[in-house]
Amino acid sequence: MTGAQAIVSCMKREGVKKVFCVPGESYLPLLDAIYEEPNIDLISNRHEGGAAFMAEGYAKASGKPGVVMATRGVGAANLSIGVHTAHQDSTPMVILLGQVHRKFRYREGFQEIDLDRYFSTFAKWAIEIQDAERVPELIQRGFRIAQSGRPGPVVLSLPEDMLIESADMTFGQPYHQSKPRPSQQEIHESLRLFRNAKRPLLIAGGGVKLSKAEHLLIKVAEHFRIPVMAAFRRHDVFPNQHPNYVGHLGLGTSRSIIDTVDQSDLIVALGTRLSEVTTQDYSIIQPNKPIVHIDIDEQCLGKVFSPHLGIVADAGEWLSALLEHNIQTKWEQWITQCRNRFLQTVLLPEQKDINTHVIHILSTYLPRDAILTNDAGNFAGWLHKFYLFKEKNTYIGPTSGAMGYGMPAAVGAKMAQPLKTVVSLSGDGGFFMTIQELETAIRYDIPIICIVFNNQMYGTIRMHQEIHYPKRVIGTELGTIHFANMAESIGAVGVQVNDKEQFESALRQAFTNDKPTVIEVNSDPSQISVTKTIE
């Protein structure tokens, strides 16, 4: 078969159901091979960046690798933002890029970029396939690398003449996940540190989600009576209403939540890379504080903080091994203290701005298993502070802080979980960056709900501008956009709201719509964060 046909055969063997792309001349043979495969749906996007975000959201919601395709240097450069997002979020993705003819390489051919070198610094693996007969080997290796260890994006460059080259193909077995288990010595040392602790704290990250070990985390938290905190944008890793949940480490984290970290005498970092945001600029964990760091990737251990005990293991396997043991703990008072601090931070203020009302109404009316996605922007502060995530796999947000992510990620998530309600939250700045993907949602009948907080500015940057250069506003003011009207003009439902009653009515109606709905929330520009105005 041809190289293109072999790629499609690999995708079928690996269980791929959806492929996202902007079509390109350089990989037409691959598009044609997908045309012949009835079990793979091709989703044609309006922009490669939107396609990559969609594939990344699909991967998070489905637990399968997201597959995205683009053409040569121009398409590749456009989708690179999604590759970076997948890298920082540890999301399995396979990126297939058309490349110039092999005879034209290194001559600055049309749209030529050295793709494997271009992506090498932020992809998990990047390679160009030069020989058609090696397609099965390298494509299946790519799927394995994308999903094994700490998952991430894999980039495969495909010269257009290689795609039509025929060869005898030999295929391997599809990827099966392996889950390394900690040694008995590592478990005993973990328990020893537990016994010596008076104020332990477990910080849970994406590794728990990737291991599908949320239920085990609940069991361990209850068995040992240990407080659990969520790493940045991993709110759904542990039910927020659970008495052992004590907060989220993210942007704008309340001082009382940080006090919990400060007062703890043992940090258990489970499946988290202890990022800049989670650790508040690497400031909240002191060098002398004992750390037990469990991660499936050995390179995450000691990258930021040197652990007293570093364990290379699957998060679920470590939790499962712990449950085989019992120790006497006296941490009930500590948990109560931490939990009360958290509950104080989520109390709704007496004077509620419209953003607060929106999150409160979402909490009231959304199904427990509804999936929320979000963009970057200061509006996210309200989501992070006031929305309580009750079920696993209900939150998809970019730890990379990418603008334009929320809506296309929601489309991908809805494709992966068509029976669930999917809601995206965006600011006007971020929403407009990928608004063209709303047409993709309409074309493929994907009924997502998009909430756009419109304050006519790049709000987060304006906030920092006012802090560091007060009253010297430049570059952050945006024009007047009527998003509801734009949505209507391309076939979606568009509603503009100014108060909580209008929003509640629009949301309840959106549940019954059979096409995408955009609810534009006119926000107060002066309310620059949850607790501060510009003044």
C-alpha cells in the first residue's frame, strides 16, 4: 500500500475515530486515504490553531490521542499553539504535517520549514518519515510515545512524494498502557513520612486524571484522613464538595489557601509537575519542607523542588499500594481547619457583580457531569473561585494559558462526549481569536453553549497594566463587538444579556437548543478581578 494508506491503517488500528484539519495540498493523498475509511471522521476546520485546540479538547474528554493535520510550514506554524498547549497539559496528540517533496528539501521550497527541528523544543517527539516502508513503524511509535509515560504531542513530518510511494507494510500491535508500580520500599518510606507528619497536604495534578484514579484518590483521602488540594486547572481531580477538599492552587489564589500550604509540614505532590502557577512563582514550598513527589515521568522529579522521596510510578498504582496499609493518624483537626479556610473563600459576596451571578447560576442549573472549558482571561477568576466541580472529567482548561482555547476545545469535548452538556467560557478577546470555529460547530451540528464575558478589553493585561503602569493605558482597549449578532449571522443562536435574570433565562433555553448557542454577557469593564476594580 501507499504511505498515505499505511498511515490511515495505523490510525484505525490505534482506535482513532476523529481527525481534525485544515486541508492542504501537500497531504492530499492522506486526505484521499481517509475518504476510503468509513470508521474515521474528518473534521475540516477554519484555522489550524482552532483545529489543534479542538483535537486537544477531544483528547482530554475522550482519553484517546487527538489527531490533527496541517500543511507544510504555514499550517504547521498556525497549529503550533495547540502543540504547546498539549505539551504543558500532558495531552496525548499526534500531529501529521505535509512536507515538501523530498527532492526539494533544503532549497527553501514552497512553504518549507524544517518541521522536526521547529517542533523539537516543545513536542515530545518530532521526526520526518523519509521511507514509505517505515510508515507503520514510525506512526505506531508516534502513538506509543504520545500516550506512554507523561503523555504529550508527537509531530510527524510527511514529504508529499513519500505519501504516494508504495511499499510492503508490516504493522505492529496497537499501544497498550503500562502502569509502573512503586516498590515496597517506596511505599514503606511514604508511610513513614506520613506517620511523622502532623499537617500533611496532598496536591493532586493531571497525573491522577490521566491514570483515571480519581476514585482511588477519594479512598486514600478518606482512609488516611488527609486534605487534598488541586493543582492549577485540575479542579475536577477531587470533588470540591468533599470535606477533605481544601482548595485550588492557581491564578489569584486566596491568601488563606496559600496559608494552608505554608503551615503544612509534609507535601505529597501526586501527578503534578509543580508548575510556576501551582507553586505561585515557585515560592510556596520551602527547601526544608519534606516532599513526596510521585510522577510517571522521572524527569519531573527534582525539576523544580528536590524531593525527600521521589517515586517514578503511575498515580493510581501508588494510591492502590497505599490502600493495602493502615496507619494511625490524628489529622481531623487539621483537615477541619483547612476545609474551613477554603469554604470562606467561596462565600458569595453580598454585592454580586454579573460575573459572580453567572457562575452561581451555572452551579445551580448545570448537570453534575457537564463539561466546562475555558479560555485565558480575567473572567476565569470567577470560575476558579466560585464554581464547585462535583464530578471527575468535568473540567478542561489550558495550563498553558492559551487565548482562543475555550470554544474549540468545547467543540472537541462535545464530539468526544455527545451526551453531556458542554459549556465554554471566554472573554471577548479570546473568543474572537478563534470565533471562526463556531462555524465548524454549526456545520457539524455540535450544540455547545458558549458564554462570552464582554468587557471590551484584554482584561488580564489591563489589570497588570494598571498595577505596574497606572493610568497609562495602551494596546488593551478593544472595539465594540456584538457577539450575539455575529452568532446569529452564521446560523447559531445568539443572546445578549445584561443581568442575572436574562442570563438564567438564556441558559435554560440553551439546554433545549439543537445548535450552538452564544450567550454574550455585558461585563463591567471596571471590575478587573473578583475582588478589585480598576479604581
